[in-house]
Amino acid sequence: MPEEFSILGKRLPRKEAIEKVKGEAQFVPDIQLPGMLYARLLRSPHAHARIVSIDTSKAEALPGVKAVLTHRNVPKVHPRRKLEYLLDETVHCAGEEVAAVAAVTKEIAEEALNLIDVEYEILPAVFDAEEAMKPGAPLAHIDYGSNIYHGTDLQPVPRCRPDGWLPVEIGDVEKGFTDADYIVEGTYETPMQYHCSPMPRSVICQWTGDKLTCWVDTQVVTRVWQDMAQCLSMPQSDVRLIATYPVGGYGGKEPERTAPLIALLARKADRPVKIVFSREEDAIGTHRRLSYKCYEKIGVKKDGAITAIYQKMITNFGRDSTWPMFILACSAVGTCSMLYPCPNSKWEGCTVITNTPSHAAFNGFGDPEAGFCLERIIDEAAERIDMDPVEFRLKNCMRYGTRGLGLRQILGLADTGDSGSKELDWGIVGRDIDSLQECIKKAAEKSQWQQKWKGWKTPVAVNGPRRRGIGIAIGIHHSAYHLSSAVVRMNQDGTANVMSSFVEMGQGFGTAVAQVVAEVLGLRYEDVGVLLADTAATPPGMGNVGSGGTSSGIAAAKYAAEDAKQKLFSIAAERLKVKPDELEAKNRRIYVKQRPAIGIPIAEACLAGYQVTGTAVNPQPESIIDEKTGKVIHSYAIAATIAEVEVDTETGMMDVVRITTAHDCGKAINPTIIENQIDLSVTMANGWVRSENYIIDQSTGVVINPNMLDYKIMTILDMPKSDDLQEILVESPCAWGPFGAKGMSETAMTTQAPALANALYNATGVRIRGDHLTPERILEALGKS
Amino acid sequence: MANEIYTITLAVNSDDYQLEVEAQWTLADVLREKLGLTGTKTMCNEGGCGACTVLIDQKPVLSCLTLALECEGKNILTIEGMADPATGELHPIQTAFVEHSGMQCGVCTPGMILTAKALLNDNPNPTEAEVREALAGNICRCGNYKRIVECVLAAAEMMRGGNWNA
């Protein structure tokens, strides 16, 4: 019988909704402190250069300038970066920071930048990944000695071959191809993407005595807190980091050098310092999505069985990363391994350092890129044997009990705070994976696939030059169980506050965590206050990465609420003269399960206990073991998307008519918020391939469209009308998620682009293997450009 | 060299403010930094996103592209002035955004709400297509457009049923 919930699964309004609609939610740029200075950063115009000399005397002499920093007067430390220092003597990309100034106004700070004289020795630079791999190519990082990233002393990558390639293989891929009736192969590309957070990077730092308070717009509070303490050689106890409402990070609001630099400026000036990046510097000076080039080869039998899969991937790393190699590795152990199990599979990949902006996590973390490639060739394979692409996917997709390619541990994940579990096997999945088939079937049904699909090379409809087509893609993304913790503090009136270092940046964490805590404690939703991301009070956590808000942060909060409940039960048991396990909490009362009339208000137990606090650290390893194999496993959120497009073959314009996404979320804590998150990924993925184009000039390495007029985000007119953007929620509980819930926010990002490309093919008969599905590319593919 | 200072009076949310401004200061900067009305957000500062939208004499205007000096003698409405000043009750558009989850990160929300208000002032009974047309200049990076349309249509219905003044 399904469990009855009072609060879980309800479409409750967001906790922070009223603050946001009144304009009261305070973001970092909104904070003003008395005596505050404004900082600006000087950025390199060159893609690769050594600073021969830097003269800041004129800038320092400008009235109103209070502090200037260069590589000569900042500590030589790595703020989580693997290749670069806080400020470097060598710059590795156009737009990289060279100096920092704090002044009494933004205008004076800006003027001071113009007074800094820098003499650069320009070094040869390389921007394209394949160019950078050629013998004799310039080194993007001279000190690193190679353009293929293969780890550092601080963070070795033991599985890398000496040439920097990371290989994974099971079975005998050559034999698999020999056994095939047909082989399809091709080279596919995926584009870079700029996070374009609505709020550009912003930081405020204030010193009081030896103590530092920082307001940072970040999604990984504990990591930035640790980094700040480390960069400034301070104890964590003297550093307080607050990230009340970070803004839509989408992966990009990760540690980087700005926060420690601003802290150093504030210390030097002895006044609070604020920086808010301009849109342009946010676009060139933060991060972007990796671009991929993938060679894909699939062997298939006439009956539809896949006999071999070979995937080879080259990614453009940029100048540095907060997650070197991890994103590529997640492509390998995620989409490339787990979507289509095949006994003979081989994957290899490398990541190439270039003189372009650094890359970071970005919605999907390697799975959208891998999925955009794999799901296009899967379509080609289905066509080769003339099988319906829905049927082909149903036949071949991952099922419970099947083994994927993934290894035990592809990288040493320990330094990330991942559980780094000894026995974690990425190649095995739990029973919940079978939602893959359910998602495919539900998306097909809702989108009327059967009625619309008329066979290969037959569009859904033809109206003069306008052709309508339909296409499918499926996707997975792991639901991370990172190290995290939570505290639930009971108050004297029977209400509770949950404290977590996870953030509310729009994804609904604050709402969902309150719903879970209220459900566990038998409180009302409004009885649970949420305090997030203030290191003075909130316990450590990995932060909002890897769709881990639910599966890590909320899981910890659930255990903490249960801990608090047990303490309340002990107090109540004594008063009611029963054993704690005879009790239940509901409707703000603790009562005897068998005799509900006998009980006390939760408030009474709180008052009697005076200080009742529940705590927990997640994950709890015993809860993440697969019943069949006894192995510690990962869980994946699943999506299937069917897209319908209409293409004007004269102009190349593609209208996206309808998108249907069926999405497994384990258990929907708040269905509305899950639908919000699906819509986010759908829209962002449409932008990724339809309109957003992060253009790096290939002769100078300069980003030529760092603004929101030329870098085009999907508008409300570019997306299907409301009835034609369908989200179907599927609940296939995860064994270790809170009430079975999975982290689901990123999976819908993986399925959109290939579904559009496959629909485009059905409409027009041309396959685009390149990175964008823009009108120019469509016309080019149609031979009309 | 110091820039010339001008003294102006700005009428914001029915309050008059006498201010000293420099000629190049934008309305967005003055609202946020001089008046502390930080509910007005700036996402791009170059007219590319609609986040900084405020109403000037009931028309939606990008405050990042408007000089404060131009606004003398005009009525400016920001998100802080949307709720009923007497009772504090939310405006129906705000209520709809709360009830229908019209926001994710919340940065585009004030601009969306004010643009929607301008639409509903002129057209109390818009179609979905008209709502989309009106909001075409407001970027939501969180892709919440479907819910935002739902919010505006729900608000229109609430306003038609109530006695809300424009």
C-alpha cells in the first residue's frame, strides 16, 4: 500500500516566493555596507602572455584608490584551480585577471585600471582542441608541459594513460563489430555554452579585526569557505561565508579566484570591498561548458541488437577548470556507459588545454554532450535496420540486472567530498533504472508517436517548403550522493529550523527540504524555517552540484529530522509512560500509535527538552547497496523526450512545435518545482543548440559576443506554447533517496538537443552531425547555403 | 575632474525624492544605489534582458537605459510599489507568481511582474499569444516561461473579478 503523506508530494508555494515577488530577496549586489569600496579587475587583452613588468604607481596615486593587487603581492596559492595561481605571472586566456583595484567609487576603480602599465611578452597561443593536440603546437600552459590534461601532483588521475587519454573497455569491441550485420559511424560535435547566470559574479568581503565575513554568490558554500581559509592561511573558524540567495548557478557558480582576491583587497584597504562583474567580464572571466568532438561507431544486428559501441571523445578544456577531467569522466560513466549496455564496449577520451576561458560544471555535467552525440548515432543505427527509433531504444536501453561499461571508480573522487566509496561500482544500477522504459512509453503515448511516426525518410507532414518531423532521445544523469550534513533545531513553540549549507538558487531546495522535514516531524509546512548557506550556523555539505540537492542535502536533512524526532520521542515517552517506539508524530502532536488520544503537543516535548537538535551526516552507506549484487551503487534520474519540429526548407528556420518529456524523479517532493526544473533544462538545452553561440575568435582567442544582445538566450517566443511543453512525472523510487526522491534537475538537459536533431532529420532528410541546429547550419545541410 | 551635479525630484512609488545626480547616472543605478530600492534588478545593463523594467507613467521602460535626469516629473513604479500601500496586500500579479511558482532564481521576476502589469493595464483579457508577445523582451534564464504565462493569465482573471485599480 502506498505510504500516506501529509506534505510530501504537495504543490506548495516556494518558501522564498513572497520575498522574490516583492523584490525583497537580497542578492549579493543588493547589499551595501557602510564605508564600502568598489573593486574592478584588470584583464589581459592577450590570450597567452608573460607579464614582463607591471607598474601600478600611477593607479595607486589616483585619489580615491585604496588598494591595488598584482601577482607580485598576492600569496602564491591555488584557489581550487589546478593549473593556475590566484594571480599569475603568465596569463593563459584573453580576459584572465592581471590586477585588482579597490576604490571609493566604481568610476575611480575603472579609471585606475587604465593607469596600470603592463608590459606583456606575447606567447604563442592555441584555441582549438585538435590544433592543440598536433605535434609542435604551442603549449597553452608552458609550465604544465603538455596540452593534454593528465592530472597534477595535487590531483593525480591514476587511470590516465601516459599520453593523457582515459580509456574504459569491457568485452571485446573488435569481436562485437565482427558480429554485427551493420556498422554505423560518424563524428559529432557539441558546442560550448556560457552559463549566463542572471546575476553576474558578485562578492563582498568585510574584515572585523582578524575575522572575515564574505557574501559570495556561489552554489558550493563549504568548498568556497575551505578555499578562502586556505588561500588566506586562516582558520575556518574566523571565516564566515554567506550565500543567502545565490542566483541560478547552473553549475557555474563554483569557486574561483574572485572571492579570495576581494578578501585580500579588503584587508589591504582595511574597508569592506564589493565587486559585481559586468556582463562582459562575467562572459569572459568566469566559466563555460566544454565543447566535445566525438567519434561514434555502433555495430548492430538485423534484429535490432547492439553488438558493439565505440566512443572516442576530445574536449576543449580551456585554460583551467574547477573539475579537471571529471566532466569527461562523467560522460564516460554516465551516458556512454549506462544508456545502452553492451557486452563489447570501448570508450576513450581526453581533455585538451587551450588558451580559452576555463570550463566548469554546467547543467548535465558531461551527459548532455555525450547524449547529443550518442543519441544521434543511435538514431542512425535504428534507421540502418529500418526499425522504429522508439522500439529500438526500448529494445536496447539499460535494464535492471544488466551491466554497464562503468568502472568501479574512474577517478579518485575523494578530494571532492564524494563518498569516494570503496566499493562504488558505476557499472551497476538499481531497480529504479527500469523507469527508462516507462519514460519512453509515456512520452511516446503523450506525444502520439504511433500516429505521427510514418517511417524513416517520411516526414510527419509536408506543406510546400515547410516540413514537420518528430524525433526521440533518452537520457540519464546521476543523482549524486555527496558528503553532506544537516541540523534540525526544535524551537520552544514546537516549530523547527533546518540548517544546511546547500543553497536556494532557484531550484527549490529551500521548499523541498522544508516539506521533507515537516513530513518527518509531523509539522505543518509553515512550521519549518529554513536557514541555508551561512557557515556561522550551517553544517558542511558538498553544495548544489551533481543534482545532489535532493539526494545529498535533503537526504541529510531527513536523517537529521529523524534524529530530532527520536529525541522528542524519548522525552514524550517518559511523560506518557510508554516506550519511544510506540509513538508517532503527526499534526504537531506526539501520540501513542495504538491509542491516538493519548499524546502531547510537540511544543510540550520541545519545551521539556529545552534544547532538542537533530544532526546527521549523509550518505549512510548501508542504504545504497544493490540488493542483488551487494555492491554500492549510483542512482540515475531518467528522461525521455519527443520533439516535434517544423522546418522551412527555404529559410532554414526551425520552429519547435511540441516537446514532451517524461521524467523520472524517484518521488516528487513538490511536483510544481520539478516541472519548473524540467522546463529550465528544456529551455536551456534548446538555447544551447538553437541560439546560444559562444564565439571565440580563432586568431586572437577573444570572445566576440560577451553580452546578452549577441549571445542569444531563448525568449518566451522561441519556446513552444504552454500546452505544447509537456512534462510527465514518473516516480521510480531510489533506494537511498529521501522518501525515494532522486536529484533530477539536470537530466532533461541531456535529451532535448538530440531529440531536436532527430526530429529535424525526420522533417528534412538531412542529418546534422555538427554542433548547432541554427538556420545557417540547416540551410548548409540542405545544400542551400 | 568632478562631474556636474543636478538636483532633481523623482516620484517613485508615490513618494517624492529630491536627489543630486550626475548626468550619466541611469535610473536603475539611482533606484538601487541612491534610494536603496534594490528590488529593481540589472542582469545585463545594456537593454538585452528586461530584468530592470520599471513603469514610467504606466509604460514599461528599461531603467538601465534611462537616465535619471529624464525622469523628472514622471511617475515611476518599481516592484516595491506593487503591493497595496495601505494594507500591504500583494498585487494579484504577485499573488499569481507565488501561487503558480512563477519564479525560480527570482532575478527576472520584478521585471516580469511590472511588464505584465503594463500589459494588463492596457489589455485586461489577454490571450496566451498576447502575453508572450508582451514578455518577449524579458529573459528568464531559468526557462520558466510556461509558468510565467500561467501566472499572468491567472492574475488577469483575478483582476477582472476584483476591484483592482490599474
